[in-house]
Amino acid sequence: MEWGAVVVAAGRGARMGAAENKIYLKLAGKTVLEQALDAFEHCASVDSVVLVVGSEEQERAAGIVKAAGYRKIRKIIVGGAERQDSVCAGLNALSTDGALIHDAARPLVTPEQIAACCAAAEEHGASALAVPVKDTIKVSDGQGFIVETPERSLLWSVQTPQAFSRLELLEAHRRAREEGAFATDDAMLLERLGRKVAIVQGDYANLKITTPEDLPVAELLLRGRQGVRGKEVQDD
């Protein structure tokens, strides 16, 4: 199965409080965007990538892609008003059978995690990277009171990438648009249609850069990962 990836980088990330889009902030010597794209560039399962950016960032993103020498990025397109619009635009720009959806704000994803999502989707039809929830979760009544405590062993914190049949996901987006449905990730759109999405166990290190404190944590994790790789090369 041929796999393409839609890397979504069109959001502004207001909670980051930065003067620019958080994907252009520096992280371990590169931009957040580059760290995310590197994983797809080095994943053998991925044949092509469509990068979806903000309306005024196409030129800047193109400059980064050219300087880094990425070979798999086929198109850089402008996203829509909402994440669903951006993903849908990216899906239409792909021509592969399979589609991975990934948020550029998750720069610590690995090629191995991407490949695992592809393999699970080929076996089960759709997949999503996720990690078990560590904390006890409470459901509120909207008035500031707890009404329920779900069984923690059944709860997972979903991440990206998520992997699907491209045409099936496009149909799910079409249905959601017609029915006015909103989803915070693409797996939800498949769930609406009764499709089971397989869980691929991820890593807690695959965090999303959302608030200022996430950046130094990601920096520490990346530096540690690079140190381990350097040691492995020396040992070889």
C-alpha cells in the first residue's frame, strides 16, 4: 500500500503566546516543523508528503523545505479556517491509497511510530497512535462538580499520526461537513461512521507543543535522543 502524509501546520497556537507560529520556533537546532518533517523523510513506509500551512506562510515554509533538501514533500498548500478544512485540503492534494495525518506541533514523532501506524491501518483499516492515560480522569456536570470516574484502564490519550484509507477519510470529512459535525481529530470522523480505529501504542515523549513549558521539555527529550544515537554510532 502506498502511503502519503498530510502534515498540518496551519494553526496559530494562541496558547503558546509566541509572536510567530509555534512551528517556526527553534528546537534542538532546528525549527519545530523540521523536526516533525524529518521523521517522515526518514520513514521508509512514506512515499510522499503534503505540507499544509497558513495563508501567509507558504513562502517561508517553502524556504525551509528547500534548505533542508526534503525529497518527499510534493506540495505545500494553504490550509482552511479550521483544522478539518486543512486536513481535507491536504487529502485532496495527495494521490496515495493510504493517508497519514500528523500535526506539525508534534516534533518528537519517530519513523518507527509512523511505520507502525501504517502497518496497523493496513491490517485493521484505520489506526491512531495513543498512550494509556496516567491520571485518574473525572467527568464534570459543567457546573464544577464531578459526576463520574471512568475506568482508567480503558482510557487512552490520542496522538498523531493517524492512518486511514485516503478515500474513506475523504468520505468521512464530506459527511461531517454536510452534517455540521466537528471533530478534534480524524479518528473521530471515522468513529461517527462506525469504523473501528486500531490503537497503536505510542510514546509519552511524542508531546504536542502547545504552551511555553512544552518547548524546554521537548528540547531535553530531543537532546537526550540525539545523545543516545551518537553513543550508538560510537559503539558501532
